[in-house]
Amino acid sequence: MINHMDSSFTRMLPRLLWPLLFAFGLGLLLWPIYSATAVSQAPTALTPEFNTNEPNPTSNSPFTVTLSFTETVFAPSAFITENTTLEMSPAIGFDDTFILTLTPLSPGYLTVTLPATATTSVPTGTVIMTATFSIEYQPVVSAPFPTTINQKAGTPDPTNGDAIFTVIFGEPISVTTFTADDIDLSTSTAPGTAVISLIETAPHDGTTFEVTVSATDSGVIMAMIPENVVEDLVGNLNEASTSDDNSVTIDKDALGVVLAWRVGQGDPTNTNPLLVITFTKPITAVDFPINLTGSEAQTPTVVSLTETAPGTRFTAELTAAGDGVITAVVDAGVATDEAGNPNLASNEISITYDTTPPVITLNGAPTVTMSLNTSYIDEGATAVDNIDGLITDTIQVDTSGLITTAVGTYAVTYTVSDRAGNQASATRTVIVQEHVAYLPFIAKLLPGEIQLDTNGRAAGVTIFTRQATLNFSNIGFVGTPNEMKLWLAGEAIPNDWQTYVSTPSFEVANLPGELQTIHVVFRQNGSEIGTKSIMVFYLPNGDFVDDTLGGWAVTENNLPVSIQNGHLRLGDTHDVFGCSNVPFPASALVALSLNLPAGTTYQLQIRGTVYTQDQLPNPQNTQYDAFEVVLNGTVAQRFGSPQGGLSCNTMREVPVVFTQSISGNTQLSLENHSRFDNFYNTYTEVDQVWLEIGD
């Protein structure tokens, strides 16, 4: 070990010799006085104290250290130094504080030791205790240290919060030289970026720090540290930071969600509807609730939820326990994106769920009989659906299986589908047979002639007056008749043979609603050459041409019954009321007894028109205005307008086409009813009532 203090003092001796001799002489002069005053004081120990403002380690050379005593001492001289030179000021004399200038010899630790008794205090002779000063010297070397900055492990990315980064320096730094201003955020795309905290973290050795950065809106935060902004403990500057991942995506945008029905999904539908849910960004959980509480359908449920595009698109299969509207919505806050943003509420979407088929009601009888080689006239049907309402216009009638040129039993099929695809069908049986002929509808059949042809196809007619005429001109007789006799209900008219005429007249008995048989025998020169028979049905005033109601029973309940211009009118005309004071409940009806033999089927035909301002949404409904055909006390068919959109200025015209098979004694009642309210009027005009009879 080299004592640098001794060699330095030797070099300074020539310059200090004279002041020292002066001080020594002065001391000899004053010693008797000082010793006289201090002779009674006992010697004590005195500990010196080293102090410096240098960091440890330090890179400064030279630097100063203060040596202090609690009382005045003579300048110490016997310092022991390691790895440094030492100069002291003042170098000689008495003082309580001395300034040491140290100049390190090489990097590493340097030490200055003041041994005990190196000096004595004056004048007491107190002994000075040993004191040592030590510090590490690390000279500044132009060697920049590495720096890394990366996204902190476990930091969510993307996030709707703050970005957190970890900074690691290659060696301990002077922490006061590392501030938030040293973080470069200039390449960030997120607006309003700012460092909100910078803290040292484990191992707390000046190498590792955590930086938190915030942003005001969505974008990317990029964090870097430029070179030469941070110093280590000896003043070396940092290199520019390197990174594996020094960016964090900030996502503060709301998470949207849109609902739509799958492409091709029908509405209404009779199958489970498929709902497509699309999020604007991927979500973190693939299971989320769908709110169906706004549905009208009974017990709507989600059957399944399937992810069809990663995190963004899903397909939900829905169903319900009953028909009605299913309404779906995704409520706000039931899903979050990868940044933690909750979803906004979706749009509301609805679909009609309909699994109930419509109901088809045949007009007329379910089984009809027609003559061979004649045209089939279909009476049609009505169709009502629980969702679509009246869908009669969409009925498909299939008569392809009907063969009118061959005797047999055939089916006419009626098929209808609602908008949801539910299908219903009904079948009418058509019997094609020989020797059955029904006269076609003729608006004003009689008075006139009853035509009989060679085959006697005029099987039966309805007459509206007691007098009628037969026409035999189309009968192909074998020979020419010159005599004839008519029997009516078993009685000849006249009572004896009469000269043959092709258009004889007869008069039926005054028995309204009765079947009566006319039997004609033809003779030629006293020999019978043929017979013809026909059954006629006397329905008095069935065409109402004579403006009378003879034979009909009339009941007026606040609505009149009248005959006008050959029409039976039940109720008042529409221009009477003008949407006010229409009687209700009220009715107008006529009735007639039809006395028919049992065991044989006849076709009752009724034609007319219903004039109405009201609506009959369902023919089975008994609460609305309507015209009703009643047989034996039971409504056989109800007529009214299925249309809505009521008007005080418009009377809707609804045709009355009624055909039904009857047998035996039948009580017929034609009834016009005002039921719903006193605003809208309904009346009916009946044009004709008749019966078609087979042989």
C-alpha cells in the first residue's frame, strides 16, 4: 500500500517551512498560558467525520471530501490512502474543518484513513479516534447501455383501458434521469396519448420500470425510448430502445349488434325461423341471451345458437308453443368485445310463426249427383286462415279426376295454402249417373213450357204458378199420336181422352211446397204408343214476379219484408239511414214448408244478392250482419262481406248462390239480420227459389 499523503507532504515542505517555524515559535510562547488554564481538564477521545456530496459510485475526478471535528485541532498529517492522492486545505495550523481533494488513481474503491493520535487537540491533548472514508470510482466511459420497452406481460390487447409497458435497462440507471418525457409516443395513432405513471418495479435495482399510457379515443399506442436520454450511475447514456412488441391497441368504440332473418326465411313461416345475429367486432363469449319477451306467440324459446363466423356472426333457431308473432332483440350489455366494450342494444325484429293450416268449407253439399254427358258446375268453397284471414281466392280446384262421360263416383279436390305454407284440402264427391237431369238455372223459368225430349230428360221442374204448359214437340214418337190423356196426382185432366196437341196446358193443385206427378199417355188410332211422366214442384211466388208473397210466412222484427220489381226484399235499403239509427238487433224473414217424399234427394237452389256496409270476417260468426238460409231451424249457410274498410257511402254486393241437397219435409227460412251496431246497414234481395228434381 502506498501512502500518497506522506509523499505529497514532503514535496510541500520547502514552501511551508517558514510558516511552520513561525507557528511553532508562537506556540512555545503561548503554551505556558494555555497549559495554566487547562491543567485541571482530563484528556478525552475525539471522533472525526468525513462527508461528501458525491454519488456512490462517482465518476468525478478529482472531488472533495470534508473532514470535520467537534473542536479545533491541529491539521492532521498522517493519512493512509488507497487508490487515490490527497491534498488538504488548510495544510497546517488549527481548525475544526479541513477540505480534502481526492484524485482517484484507477477505477474501483478508494479509501482514506485517519489513524488515531495523528493529531491532538489544542490545548487539551485530546486523542483523535480512527476514521475511514471509502467510495467507488467509476470513470465515465463512452459505452451506451441497451434499453428495451415491451407490452407488459398479461396486458389485454386490445383494451378499452390504459396501455402498460415494461422498460428494462441494461444496467442500473440514475433514476432521476428517467422521466415521463423520455417516453416517445409520437408514432401512436390513438389520440390524446399521455404517460400517466412511471414506477420502478422488481427487482428494484434501477433496471426495471413500468410505464402506463392513456389515450382519449381508439387507436394504437406505440411507445419508444430515444437514445441518450437516460444515464446510468456513472453517467453513461442509453441506447435507443428495442422491442418485441411495443404497441397496444386501444378500442373505445361501441360494440354494435344487428339482427336479420336468414336469407330466404319466409314470413310468415310454419318452420322454426332462423335469426342471424351480427356483431360489429368479435365478442369474447359465444353464448349470450336473446330476449323474446316481446313476442305474442306462446312460450317462444331459443332452440340453438350456432357460431357461423368467429366471434362476429351467429345463427339462432327459434320456436314457439303456439302461433303468433315472435319478436327478438339482443339487450345491451350481454356481450363484450375483446377490449371489454359491452354491446349496445340491437334492433328489434319480428316474424309471424304459423303452424295451423287454414280451414276449407265447401259451398253446397259434400256429395252431388250429375247426369251423364253433362257439364259439371262447381259450387266452390271458402277458406279461412287464423293468420291470413279469408283466402278463398287462393283455393286450387282439381277436377282432373272427374269424368263426366262415364258413370262413376269421382272426387273434386280443393287445396289451399296460407302464406306460411300450411296446406289444407277438402273433397267433394261427384256421382255421375244415368237418367238424372237437373234443369239449369233459368231466371224466369215459368210461366212457359216444360220441354220433354225423346229421352225424357226433363226429369223435374219447379213451377211458380199453378198453370203450366208441356211441350212434346221434341219427342220422337214411333208413329204419330192423335190422342192423349193427362193424369195429375192420379186424376185425369180432363177425365177422358182428348185430341193430341204438342203443347197441352195443365193446372196443379193449390198445394204450395208439394211434389205433384203429371202422367201423359199417347194413343194412335186407339192404341197406346207411349207414356211420359214428370214430377213438378209447386213453389208459389218462387220468382216473385207477381209481387206477392202468397204461401210464404212473413216475420218482421224492426225490419220490413217487401216485394219490389220481382225481388223479395228483406230489410230497408241503404239510403234510408246514412250510417245512423239502423235498427239492431233486428231481422226480416220469410218461411215456407217444403213437403218432399223421404228417401229421395232434391237440390234446393236460391239466388239473390246481399247489400251490406258491414263486414262478416268469418261465415261462422254470429255477431255480424248477414243473410242466412235456415233449414229446419239450423243455419245452412250465412252470406256477408268478408272485406273490411267500412263506408257509409258504399254498399258492397255479395252474390247469394245457395245449393243444398234436402230430403223429406223441410222447413225453409230466409232471414236478414242486423246485429252489430246501428251504423251500418244490411239488406237482401232474393231473386228466385226453386227445386231440382230427379226421376
